[in-house]
Amino acid sequence: VRVWIRDTNDNVPVFPEETFPVAMPESSPVGTSISLPVAMDLDSPDNGIKGYRLLTDSSEYDLKSIAQSNGQIDLHLELMTPIDREMVDSYRLDVEVFDGGQLSSTVAILITVEDANDHAPEFPNSTMEVTIPENFPLQQGFFTLEATDADAGDNARITYKFGPRTQSTYGKTFGLDGTSGAVYLKESLDWVRKKEYELDIVATDGGPDSKSAQCSLVVKVQDVNDNKPLISISTLNAYSEARIQENAPASTLVAIVSVFDSDEGPNGEVVCELRNTEDFFLHKIMEKKYKIQSSFELDRETTPRYTLLIVCEDKGTIPLGSNASLTVLVIDENDNSPVFTQSTYKTELLENNLPDTYIMQLNATDLD
């Protein structure tokens, strides 16, 4: 007796796993396929697997099922449109298998989109600006660059460096941390020497086909009150000291005082005054220039020489000052008559003296 056992659809077609993870580079061209595992069904061919279908609506992927000559099924997903990891970095597609008795099961295809180095670094602005005082400490960052890259991993790992022109011109003055993007000073700045620098910064990512971006950092140097006023005195003659006639009228010009401060703003605004004398005064004739004039007619016989002290101070928060001295000689005028030491001289002389006989000594003085 030969017995045929009639099959009943008592087995559900199943995939090897409930989930199937797979990776696909975002640079994959349209038409790229992902092979999928096929399901198994223990029932007879009539009740066995009849087909597969994609349960998830997707414009990026389509399910392809092709029967091979050996009876096997080639099951794969085909890429229909370009994908962009920066827009969507993963997909979940549910694939169903069904048999002849309408039993079915599903597998979740988990697609991870792998990054490709398709984005260059970006700075927030093409030109950035920072102001630092000229006494900013060395080796301490005063500005940190922050470029971003939409890629991931090494493709988004950014390093910084100066452009060739900046490196050759200002490489001794400025330094740049290649990892953090911090810009720092290698030598002291001087507002008087240079008030502004323009640094070219290049950001490069770490991808196999690295991409770069460039920006400019304008460094403005802020003045600090680190310069004393410089005083220059013109005596209006060929001598180092000033000279004035003793009968010259009041307000006679004696010397010109010029003062210079290389700082900026209040740090460079200077006020001068004349000290230790009332016989002369300082008169401002223009910004940072003064005249020294006599206060009244002078008398050489009373004071033949003066030593004037000119003190100048700037208007900085912590003011700096300097001073200079000027010698003024009072030139004599013949304004005094000779004067005998006595109004009357009396002596006795014996008669019969010889010629040229000494009689007495007369004395006169002159204050000139």
C-alpha cells in the first residue's frame, strides 16, 4: 500500500532573522542593489512561498524578486534615487513573504547610510573680526575659529592652518592651534607699529578626498597707554638755553614746546604745565604745542638765570607723564650807571710832591 500524505498549510514562511541590518554609502549610484536573505517554508510547493512584497512606502528603494534557473529566488533592494546621509541617515523597510495559503511573516531591513566626504567645511562668515589690546598675553588664545562640516567621522574632523601668505608674513607674530582653532600671540603687538592685521585661515576636513574652506580674520589692535609724552623744546636760537633781554616787555616769546604721544584717544591727549616759576607762563597755541612767555619785564641784576620745569601728562586711565627742563639766560641791558663807593673823598697831600705821586684810590661799581 502506498500512502501519499497530503500537505496542509501549517507552516509559516520565515526569514532567518527578524531584522537584517545593512550599510550603504551615500555616494552609491542609482541602480545599486542590496541582496536580502530569502525566507524558508517547510510546506509543499503548493503551500510554499509564493512571493515577496515591500510593505513600506519608499521612493528611494524598490524590492526586486527574480527566480533563478535553479529554482532559487534572488531577492534584493534596488536604489531608485540618490540618497543623502545629511538629509536621512537611516531607513527601515519592512519586507513581507507570503505562501500559497496566505500565511506570511516580515523582516525589517535596517539600512544605515554611510557618510561620504561630499561636504566641505564651512565658516560662519567669510570675514570675522576681533579687537585685542596691544598688551594681550602671549601663548593665550584670543579667538577660536569654529568651522562646521555636515559629514560625519573623519570626514567631519577639521584641522586649521594659516594660508601661505599669512604664514610667511605673520607666522612669527601669530600662532594657530590646528585642532582647536585657537589663535594666539607669539610676540607682543605694538599699536604704534601696526594697528590691524588680516589673517587667512584654511580649514581642511579629514576625509580621503579632503575638502577645504577659507576665511579671513581681521585682528584690530587696541591702544594701551604704554607711551610717555615726548617733549621737544626749541630755544629759537643756536644755543641749548633760551635767552631774553632784561628789558623785554611782558609776554615776550622765549621758547616753543612741542609734545608728542604716540598712543590713541585719551591715552594720547596731553596736558602740559610750567612749574617752579611765576616769571614765565605756558600758553597753548595748538594741539600739543605751547609757547613759553615772560610774565613781566625781567631784571638781570636780580635774577640772571632761570631753570624752568615743563611737566606733561596724558589723560590715560593710568596717566603717564614726563618732564623737561629749560635754562633761560637774561641778557644784560645797559640800564645801570656806575656808582662811586663814596660820594665824597677826602685826603691830605703834602706840598712839594713830585709828579705822579699817589694820592688816593677811587672806587666805582656798575651792576650791568
